[in-house]
Amino acid sequence: MTLTYFLLFLVASAAAAATGIIFKPGEWYVGLKKPGFTPPNWVFPVAWTYLYVSVAYAAARIAPEAGSQIALALFAVQIALNTLWTPVFFGAHRLWLGLLVLICLWVAVAAMMLAFLQLDMLAGLLVFPYLVWLTLAGALNFRVWRDNPGAGARG
């Protein structure tokens, strides 16, 4: 692993995170019915910061490895889908489409984790909390969609 690789993957993660600055939850989200297992608001930036840094580190560990092309392509797919979810859910208020993006993201991250595990055990294990978090995010997205009929799209 080199510092250059880590910084490159961290920049990609920061770009994905930047969509949260542009598309904030706002009053629309505050007014939605949410399930009892919704984490407090302060948990989201803490969790995402940890996840972005740890996955960038994991990707940097596998980048110089022979045969890492598929794993790195999966990193690119997941970071693109990660970047897409916030504007779809918070920007366009497309709850069902947000859930579809999250399902695709979960599959991409699971595949990435398996690819990372084949190259570097620690790198693969570092991705596991991301998969857990996405499982929670998917459950939240589903419940918000289900429990708020009519709130899913801008007029």
C-alpha cells in the first residue's frame, strides 16, 4: 500500500460524500415517518466517515496486488452507486428508486468484499462493516418508502 493510492481512493470517497453537502435531508425528510431503529442523526456522519476511510484504506491495500483489476472495478462501481443514492433519495425524493440503488450498491459491495478477501484478508474484512451499514440503510430506506405513501416524489 502506498500513501498515493490511499489518497486517491480517499478523494473518490470524499467526492461521494460531497453529495451529502449538496442534497441535505432537510424539512422533507424530517417530516417523514421513520422506524424505531433509525439511528440518531449524529451517527450518520460518524459512520460514513469511518466507512469511507476504512474502505479507501482497504482499496489502497489491494491496488498494487497482481490481479486486482476486478476488485478495483468493483470499487469504482460501488463508489458510483454510493454517489448516486443521495441525490436520488434526498434530492429527487425518489424513495423506491433510492431503494433500488441501495440494493445494487449492496450487491456491488458484497462482490467487492469477496474480491478484496481473495487478495488481502484484512482489506476484505475492512469492507464488512460497510456491508452491515448498507443492510441497515436498506432497511431504513424500505421502511421510509413503505411507511410514507405519497411522499416519494416531488410534484
